[in-house]
Amino acid sequence: MTTLQNSARSKKSARARAIVRALKKAYPHPKSELRYRTQFQFAVAVLLSAQCTDKAVNKTTAVLFKTYATPADFAKAKPAVFEKEISSIAFFRNKTKAIITAAQRIVADHKGRVPKTEKELVALPGIGYKTAHVILGELFDRWEGIPTDTHVKRFAKRFALSDENDLEKISKDLEALIPKKDWKYVNNGLVLYGR
């Protein structure tokens, strides 16, 4: 790495640390704004939130979660009925299939418990890097990665912390700049700040 590259990286790292300091001060205990009572309800809410606002998801799940609480409840859902129940959410047909299939696999392969590792989570339908790390952080306080959504992407670009467009690559850039002990402040903090 050249001296110029080291200097640029050092400046990026300093900006990232300054942002994290501000987020820690503003949001010392960042939590998701998605509402849920059970672990799998949270996983469902995160799946529903892709390309959708948390406000819209909370409105839908306020009714949905009266019927469905456990993975077994979701696993038994009838797709045509479930589609109608979440039809106000973007991509509701694809999300219906992913949620029901993920629930069935959790019941069959994980004894009805939400998995606690990225590898197990991303093996489930509809769950990628971002969703897995949101679930791990919120439910298990395990911050093994920085989830990048549109809010995090916007800030990463605005503050020149990443030149990437791919969300997972932005996550990796941020993970290289920010100490692991501070990863938990990035996604929720920037989401809350962005709103």
C-alpha cells in the first residue's frame, strides 16, 4: 500500500470513528423499531421490511402476529391466506413463500428455534447477509457483521467510507474501518438518525 493509500485509509477510519462516537452518544442502546413478541416474529418482521418501511411492517404485523407467534404457526400457514394477510407489503408473494418455507425448516432442522449463526440463517429462504446480522444483533446481541440497508449505504457514500454499491461489500468496507466492539451502533444508529 502506498503512502497516499495509507493516508486515505487513515482519514476514512478517522471519519468512521467520529461517526460511531456521535451514534453512541445519540443512541447508546440502539434497538430495532420493528415490533415483535417472539424471536421468529422478529425474523418475519425483518424479512417483511425489505423494500418497505418499518412503519408499514408494524401496521401489518400488529394484526398478523395475533394469529402467528411461533415458527410452527407460520409453518402451517396457508400460502393464499398468508398472501392476503401481508398484501400491503412489497413483494408479498415472494415473502410469503420465504417466510413459510423458513418456518418449516426451522421447525424441522432447528427444533423450532431461530438459529444463532450467520451460516445457519443465510441457509434459510429470504435471509441474506444483512437480514442475518440484524437478527443476530437484535435477538442474541451477537454483532458478527454490520448490516447495510439503504440508510447505511447513503451514509457510507456521503461520508466516503465506501465506493461500493453492493450492500454486502459496503458492510465489509465498514467492518474494516470500525472496531468490532462498535459494530452494534452502526446499523440501528444510522437507521434511527436517518429517520
